[in-house]
Amino acid sequence: MLAETLLVARKDLRVEWRAKVALGQVAPLALLILVVLAFALDANSSLLELGAGGLYWVAVLYGGTLLIQRSFDVETDDGNMDAFRMSAIGAPSLFLGKSLALFVQIGLLELVLGSGIALLYNVRVTDWVLLFVAAVAGTVAFSVCGVLWGVMSAGLRVRATLLPLLLVPVLAPILLAGSRAFETALGVRADAGWTWASLMFVIAAIHTAIGLGAFGFLLEEG
Amino acid sequence: MTSTTRSNAKMTATPATRVLGVLAIAATALMAVLGLFISPADVIQGEAVRMLYLHVPSIWIAYGAFVLTSVSSILFLRARKRREDQGRHYDRLAGSAAEVGVVFTGITLITGMLWGKVTWGTYWQWDARLTTTILLFVTYLGYLALRRLPADPMVRSQRAAVMALISFINVPIVHYSVDWWRTLHQKASLSVGRRPEITGEMYWTLLYSTLAVTIVATWLMIHRYRVIRLEELRDEEALAALISSRLKNDDGSN
Amino acid sequence: MSEVTTVVTGWGITFIIVATYSMWVVSRGKIIGQELGIGEMEQADPGKDADATTDL
């Protein structure tokens, strides 16, 4: 199963590496979102510093949704879903593999956005460990949910608008937890950063369990 | 006019549901009289308490409907390979319950906001319950959107069923995280007076309203279920017509 | 807004929503039924179904 998982992840990342959509289009767009958010807040430097944690996750949400969309468009455009169904690769490995690939891509996006808020919003990190753990927890939760809902809307005609509608309510707790944890790590809020980070791990664990169990149902065709 | 000719004219009614419909109107009328005129104004909240006779039953119905959606979804996923109708009965039940649930969640939000305006002085508070409810509302709107998409009916129903289950599991996650958020950082003034003590006549009015709203919701769900069945019949017929016209064309060209 | 206006607004909106939704459900059923030719033996006469459309 581990081998299958890695195989799927490697395949996804290779496809992505060739197309370079994540780094070439999504990351610059997400950076642009950071700029636009600064416009919205009238570039008020104290507001930006206070809100940096939350604005960061909003930008991740935006860019991440695009990456999730793409991760499944690549499959359905080429009819890969049928190939998967025919291949010996089990639904759980497929789920984990695609989650892993998304984790890497969203992680890269977050590195770009992290430098973005550091430079543009002038934040100071007070707790690097918490920042790192919260980012990892949030990214795991994000990728797992993303794969689960990505396959839900895969191959449907209006998926471009459906996916965000389905995804955002599910990601809301992660966004909430990620923003609060980041605020603690960036020293603008005193409390409970670690509680929020662990909440994200719990959410990730629950959705991983659901994904392992339900992914087969979502792949079935008729 | 006899009831048989009329049931021919009206597709989704049967004598039994017509009785239920009349009962629903009567129950609602009595509910309005009790809630708006007979029950007293509250000592603290004044007349605003009358909003709760709609607000509280609506959210109960909404939650009940979403529970029904989840249970039917599980039954659908279990039955889809075995039963003769491929579990479509449960799928229709899930769909109609979710739609009625969304309608009543909407009513909950509207009545809640109006109640908040007079009681808190503002339409919206970032209160845990309100925030959870609006996320619930959007989640099930998404579920209904997924059900409406043009796709193979079985594929769509399967995905919708899984979505209903995940959404239901998500309700407590959303609720607790939002609750945590508000209690960890809340200013004390926000938590004051969310639910007043309800006793005596107000209590009975509230209990009765819940019954009346339940009758209304049941009527709605039954009819919606029948409409979904008709929609399925129509789609099947359209598909059959398409296939036969193709076959005819093939015959003509050969 | 005074308390009474708010209460009236709230109840009013609720009744409108429920009435509209139930009318939509019933009429949709009727339209599809006619398309399918199930309910054609009696042509729909709006007045006839007044009780159904006000069923809440």
C-alpha cells in the first residue's frame, strides 16, 4: 500500500513538475491576493500585522482550491479515472497518494506565501516551532479534505464553481484554527496556539479516516 | 368534486396527504393565534419572545431533517446494490429532507437575526450557534447543488450520499471549533441572554409550535419526495425517447 | 424597528417562504405530471387547487 501511495504521489508530482502550473501560475496569483488584501485594509500596517495570520490562510485557501481543482482535472481530462479503476491500485492508496502530492504542492505554495507575509506585512515570528507545526497540521488537513471533495466534484460539468462551494464550509474550522495558531506564533495573540494546532491534526485525522473508508464509493461509476 | 378526480388532477397529492395538508393549515393558524395573541409578552424580552415560536421549532426541524438525510444516505449506500430499485427510495428521502432542512435553516437564520436586532441591537453576533448555523446552511446548499448536477443518476446519488455523511460528521467539528473560538476570546457581554427562561404559557406555546411546524415539514417532505420521483420518471422517459429516436434514425440511414 | 414590527416582519417572511416553497413544490409536480401525461384527464383549473397551494 505504501508503495502504491508513493507511486500515485510521484505520478501527480511529475505531471505537475512538467506543467509547472503550481509555481508558475498559482503561487504568483496567491501572492497577488496578499497585495489585494493589503489594498482592502488600506495598507494599514498595524492592521496587517494583526491580521497577517488570517490573511495568510485566506490566500492559502484561494491558491489551494485551484491546486485541488487542477489535481483532478488532470485525471478526468485524460480519462485516468477509468485507468485507476482498472488498475490494481486500491482506493485508499489512491486517496493517500493524491493527498501526499497535494500536501507537497500546497506546502510549496505556503513557503511562497510565508515569505510574502514576512516581507509585505512586516511580521515577526515569536514561536518558530508553533508556526511550523501549525503550517504542517493545516496543510495536512487541507490536502486530505481537498482530495475528498475534489473527487466529489471530479468529472462534473460545473465543477469549477461547485468545488469551492462544497470545500469552503468544510475548510472553515481549519481556517479558523490556522489563523488563531498563526496569530499566537506571530506574537499578536497570547493564547492557545497549540490547542488550535492540535485541533487541526484532529480534523486531519477524522478526514483521513473518512477518506480511507469512503474514497471507493466516490470513484465508483454507476 | 370527489377526491379521486382531484387526485388525478394533482400529481403529488393523495387523500391522506390532503388531510395532512388541511391539518397543517389548521395547525399553523392556531399556532399564529397562540404565538401572536394569546401567549403573553416576556418580562425581559417583551414582544420579541414571539419570534422564538418560529425560531426554535425551525432549527429543530432543520436538524431533524439533516439527521434524516444522513440516515437515508447510509441506507442508500447499503441498499444500492441489493434492492430492486437500487436504493432510490432512500436517495429521494435524503434529497427531500435536505431541501426542507435548508428551507427551515433559512427561516431560523432570518428569525434569529430579527430577534437579535431587537434584543442585542444588531442583526449578527459572531456567536457560536449563529456561525455554526450559517455554515450548516451553506453546506447543505452545496449538497443540493451537487444533487442537481447533470450526471449519471447513480454516480450523482452515490457522491451526494457520501457528501451527506461527511457533512454530518462535520457539524460537531464546526460547532466545537467555533464555540472554542468565541469562548476563548469572547467579551463577556456577548454571551448574555441568548436563551431566556421559558415557562408556563410560553412553554406550551413553544411545544405546540414545534408540533405544528413538524406537521408542515412532513407535508412538504412527502410532496417533495413525490416530485423527485416524477423528475426521475421524466428523465428516464426522455432518455428512452432519445434512444429510440436514435435507433429510428439508424434504421432510416441504413 | 419596534418589537411589534420586527415580530410581524419575522412571521410574515416565514409564512411567505413556506407558502412559496410549497406552491413551488406542488406546481412543479403538476407540470412534470402533465409532461408525462399522467394527470391529463383533468385539465388543471387554478381555482380547483386553491387548498393545495395554501397548504402550509
